[in-house]
Amino acid sequence: MNKNSIRNQMKETLAHLAKPIYEDYSYKIASRLAEQAEWQQAKIVGITISKFPEVDTYQIIRRAWELGKKVAVPKCIPKEKKLVFRELTEFCQLESVFYGLFEPIPEITEEIAANQIDLLIVPGLAYTKEGYRLGFGGGYYDRFLGNFPGHTLSLAFNEQVVQHFPVEKHDIPVSKLITPTEIIEIRCSEHFK
């Protein structure tokens, strides 16, 4: 099965998650994340603003603020196909850009360099137990991860963990995958610090 077929199939599967189940799973994932050493030790956390049916990150961002952590959210630079992270201190610093995604407003947020981010929570549509992720097709995170020195992990519903999909040379696995029912530690790559 090719990547686009898996993307479409996963979008279809996730679209059928009932709201109470979505909320329950998201809460369990956020609770598991809070128990991780990478989260507890991180002073600056890089995280996307979720869009249903992705795992809800709003509650995770609120928890980070409550704990005194800095939150860095990505801004896409489409011409260069790259991500720039900016500090978010309140949700009203977001604007809706393309595809209905929320990104930080550059004029009222400060840029945070990649090497300052302690923990990067990497989004995706599907994951393997080896830590490889299938993104939304833009390649933004693949480019960013190539030079990212910090810890990486992803949050996923059980339905998003699949046996296999085609992995390419530029694909970089995350070091941990958190689902509502398990924490999958990945230790098999030279990319990990």
C-alpha cells in the first residue's frame, strides 16, 4: 500500500472517532506524556496546534504553561518548505492560515531557535512501532528533524499505529510513541541522542 492510500485510509478511520472516545484517548495520552522524563525535564516544548481528529494538544499546552514551561509552535514558510518555531504564551496569539491550521502570528510572537527546544512533539497521521511516521505530505518535519538535536516523541491513537508503510532514506524516526494504552520506546536508530 502506498503512502497516499495509507493517509486517506487513516483520515477516514480517524474521522469516525466519536467525540467522547476522542476526548478520553486524548486525556489518557496527555496523562502518559506528563509521566515521561523528557516532558518533566523540558524547559521548552515544541508542539503543534492540533486540528481534529489529531490528538488534542490544547490541554497539553495549558499544562505546559501551568508548569512554567515555554511552548514553541510551528509556523510554516511555504516558499522554503520549512518550519520556524515561535513562542506561544496565549491562544489569542494564533491565526488561521492555510488548510484551517492555526499558527503563531509573527508580529506578536518571538522566534525560538531549534537548538533551544528540549522536547519536540512531532505530529503525523500514522506510525510504526519502529518510530517512523507518515506525515501529512508536506515534508516540513522531515526537513526540520534532520538538524534537530533535542528529544522527539509522537502522540497517537491506537488506530494510528500500523504494521508497515514505505520508509524512505530521509525519514527520521521519533524516539518514543505514546498511545492511550502504551508507551513505545524506540532505541534502534543512530539519530537518537
